[in-house]
Amino acid sequence: MPDIKYDIIKEIGVLSENSKGWRKELNLISWNGGEPKYDLRDWAPGHEKMGKGTTMTQDEMIKLKEILNTIEQ
């Protein structure tokens, strides 16, 4: 498997942390030198390992925010 290069441009927030120290984070990340995208995934302490996640463009994040704002608590 080829090396995946990433640069965390901005750490936006942590949603949760498990007992092993892995954190579910929302970050702005440039993957393989590409345009930065919003990224939601689990990270090991120090960002040395990552779990599966999802990336979203700015437009997708705006749409997601609109959808989340419709959820009643």
C-alpha cells in the first residue's frame, strides 16, 4: 500500500476519547498535497495512527450543518 501523506492544517475539535487514548476528531487536512478538506476520524495519541474516516468539502460541511440544525433534542 502506498504511503499516505497528510498535513493537519487546523485541529477543529475533539468529539470523544476512548480508554486507549484514541480520539474522534474533526480537523482540516491536506491529503497527499491536495486541497484541504474537513476530516472526521479516530486518531491515536500524537496522530501517529488513524482509523477509517470521512472527508468533506466546505460545501458538504455547510450542508451537514444545515441537516444537523434540524435535529431536535
